[in-house]
Amino acid sequence: AQCDVWFPPKRIPLEDGTTALLPVLVIVPAYSRFITGEMVPTRQTADLLLGSWSLIEGFGRVPRRLIWDGETGIGRRGRGPAAGVAEFCGTLATRVHQLKPRDPESKGVVERRNGFFETSFMPGRSFASPADFNTQFAEWLERANRREVRTLKARPIDLVDADREAMLAL
């Protein structure tokens, strides 16, 4: 599964009255292109791992590999994983595969989905809070995963079970 952090181009109101640009963790299995995502508080390791757990739990299965670029909260290629990432992967019997720097083609599936969010999810929307963003995003993802992907000539919702079968038990 390809993983990425996407920053919606809209500030989200927080409980303290301020607003912030918050990250959205996105995980997309490469075969089905089934999109999952959730706004997380920060790009720090703990928030990325908690968000990853939430999305993996939603699959009900564990991807054999989580493909990341050089996201600092996950670790840097050549320097090893960030603190806690190896334990997270060991607990789930998965592994993180970190890509070489400046290699966006290797994560093209998830990168294209991030662009899709900008053009199809974001326009005309407003959000009252991070929870409101996640609610609207989850509802939109249900519809998005039911639309046909031109390159697949299929709908992600119809292919995701094949991805799940290739994943490990949770």
C-alpha cells in the first residue's frame, strides 16, 4: 500500500479559536486504488502511526508493505525508521519500504489521489473542525471508491477484496 501525507489547502478551525493547515494521512493499495484517508493532528511519528493503525483497522487486514517517501515521522532512507516505527511494523508483521529521494513516480498511485482530492473534494467545502473534515472526507471517499477508475476499467470498491486477500491477517 502506498502512503502519503496530503495538506488540504484550507485552514481548519481548532477548539482554541485558531485555524491550522493540518495533514491528512492517505493509504492506497496499489492494485485496487481503494482510497483511505484521515486528518491527523501532526506529521509526528505518534500521529502518523495512530492514523495508520486507524486506516489499517478499517481494511481489516494488514498490507505486507507500507511504501513511504522520506516522511520524517516515519524515518529517512539510509538512517532507519523513526522511533516506534519498527515496533509498530513488528507488531503488525508488516514492513516500511522507504523510497529514494525525489522519486515521485514510485508513489504515483497515492500522489494522483492527492491531486484528485484538490480538484474533486475540496472545491466549495468548508469545515467546522478536524472531526467535521474527517466526516465529510469519509462520506466523499465512499462515493469516490464507487466510481470507475479509467486505467483499471473497474471500481476500487469491486477490487479491494483482492487486495485484502493478499494482505496479512490483522
